[in-house]
Amino acid sequence: MTSFLGGILVVLLASVLGGLVRVFRGPGAADRLMAAQLFGTAAVAMLLILSQVMAMPALLDVAMVFALLAAVTLVAFVALSARGRPQ
């Protein structure tokens, strides 16, 4: 089971590296934000897996904080982009 979870961690890390490419080459702010959301989602997933593998329940709290920060970041981006748009 641990090797299976390790494989999932490798796949998540590869998706984060793919998102990093989009952050640097993204044509617009929305593409960069979606890559940042990918980072948040992958970080939460990796922390949840590591919490089970390492038997550290404190990582669950860290994952919850990352999920909350990702949601707040998305709301702030939408609010700021809507403010600059003509009605």
C-alpha cells in the first residue's frame, strides 16, 4: 500500500511540475491562476497522503489551511478581475 501511495505522490509531483511550466509560459493571468490552483490542490492531496503514510495527523490541519488559502486566492482573483472589467 505504501508503494502505491508513493506512486500517487510521484504523479502529483509531476502534475505540479507541469503546472510550473504553465506559470512561466501562460499567455494570460487566468492560465497562471489555474496553475496556482493546481498547486493548491496537489499540495492538499500530497499532504493528505503523507499524513496517512507518516501517521502524522497534524498534516491534516496543514492541508485544511492550504485548501482554505486556495479558495480565498480564487475569490480574490475573481473579485479583482471583475473590478477592472467595464460593465
